[in-house]
Amino acid sequence: MATAQEKPSAGINPQSQIHYIDHLAVVCTLMDIPLIFIDPNDYALAQKYYPGLKAELVDFQDLTPEYLISKYDVLFMSDLWDRGTFHDKYGPLEKQYQKTLRHVHCPHGFSDKGFYLKKCAREDIALLYGQNMIDQLKHHEVFDELKSYVLTGNYRYTYFKQHHKFFDDIMDKEVLSRFAKKQPIILYAPTWMDVEESTTFFDAYEAILGNLPDNYNIIIKLHPRLELDDTAQYYHIVGRFEKKPNILFLKDFPLVFPLLAHSDMYIGDMSSIGYDFLPFNKPMFFLNKQRRDPKTDRGLYLFRCGCDLKPDAYPLLYKFIDVNLADDKQRFESIRKEVYDYTFGQERPFAEIKKDIVTAYNTPYTG
């Protein structure tokens, strides 16, 4: 059987969402295609942090629909683009250039936020990590709306392992060296204030940062949208704690897996970084802001991989951590592996993923 023909393709991040870079950069690398930037700072970050990436900088005014369709047959994006809306927008140009512009949706991580994932079913071609994503789409009764998808496994973790020495050096120089003392590191990775009001950053900061013991370092991986969610409170929190020698706020730092590899435990809410942390099999603590039941709530599936605290227990966070550290692996090692395998499946070689994506975009578009 003949191999499907590769087509001119590129990744784009038209709204300059910095947290998309960590996902698009790896997809573009494995596809051996350029990732186009319109923001010089994002372009510089990508060149600095992603070995093997073909980063290209294009002026904002030049990145028009006609520019894209004249150069490319396939676009890779993490923005949500309903396929009907997409082809309505490009319809006249598709007729002019006598081709159908395909688009591949690259998810920016996997979380239990159903409101986002439901929209992925309406993409042209969707990249899905594994069975958990499929079952979540079925749970929300939108799986049948998928027209085309490719199962990828956890390609970002594969990429991290391929370049771990490179990333270790970055961590040593840019992150770990900024702490006054070498001691256990906590990673706190809150999500943003989405439609479900998922973030705990504005609710739990006093318990997490104000009560931080001196014998821990903590990295706060700031979601870029938090600054917009409550600008005054955001700067109040950062300003109050940023000078403490064991607290580090990370902004404009798109890398995720190097942080996870060098952290000793995780505190989170509904961020996709929680699923990213699973292969490291380290202690996980979840802030249960909505007081939901992890045993029965499909939307808290990840919470079974660690301990959760409801808001009234936030002030006791570090006592809770100390009590639960000793038997953490005994309690959670098995379920973490089970959930990881369910979510990402078997690791796939990049050549196989690429072949499947090429086959998908060569299959005629049916609307």
C-alpha cells in the first residue's frame, strides 16, 4: 500500500496563547513542519526551549487567511475551530485556490473539564491522547460528532524524555538556582477562572503561600489567563510573596514536564498539568473548591490519584501533607499507573503518529 502524501502544513497560534506553545511545538516537531508566530517574544521562547522546532516569525498584518491558504494545505492549531465555521470562513478562498484547507486540533493537555473537550468533537481532525478522552466525549454525548481523529499517546512526555539533558540544564540555570536553599519542591499549578470558576489561585493563596513552611520551596506555575481574571488581586498576591526566598512565581515559561521532573509533589485544582504529573508517581494534593465527591463525580476523575481538601481544610494543608506523605506510594502508585495508562495509552513512536495524521488529512473532507 502506498504511503499517504505529506502536504504543506504549519502550526499557528493566532492569539499568541503562551500555554499553547508547549503543545504545538512538539506536534510541529514530530510532523517536521514550521510553527508560525506573530509575537516576537513567543518566537524567542520557542527557539530557546524547544530543540528541533522550526519556528517562523510572521508579521501580524501578513498572517491573513489568504496568506495561509496560498502556502499551506493543513493547519495545526490549539484554538477551537468548529469545522463548519472554519470552512464558512475559508469557503471563498478554498474555491479560489481549488482546495480544501484542512485543520488539525492539538489539545493543550487533558483535564476533566468537559465544557472544553465537548467542543473538540466539532473539529475537522482531532488529536486524542487515549481512551479517557474518548470516554469523556461519550459521557458528554458528543463522540458521534467526531468526523476524524488520531490517537497519539503522550507525545509531549516522549519529547521530554528525548531531550531530558537539555531540559535539566535549563531547570538548573533558570529555576532551581533561584531558590536560596536546596530543599523539597512543591509545584502549585492552578488553572484559570474558566466558565466553571475552576481556579483556586484567588481562594487558596493564603493557605498555600502564607502558611508555607520554611523547609519547602514552592514553584507557582502561573496560568497566563490568571492575570486577566482579576488583575488587581493577581498583582497583590505576586507582589506580597515574590520576594520570599522559597517562593518562585513562573510567568512566560511554557515548559511543563521539566518542572514536573524536578518537583517533589503537586498541588492543583482542575489544570491539565495534574494528568501530566502522573508518570512521575509523586504525591498529589487536590484543592476541591466546589466540594464535589471524587468517588462519584466523573469531573473529578483525576482526584482518585491523590488526596483532596475542601475549602474549610485549606488552612491545614501542610499538616495534611505531612500526615499523608509517608504512605503515598503504597496508597496511590497503582491507581496513578492505571489512570495514566487509561488516559494516554501506549507510548507511540513519532513516525507512527505522523503517518496516522498524514493519512487523516489525506482522507477527503466530508463536512
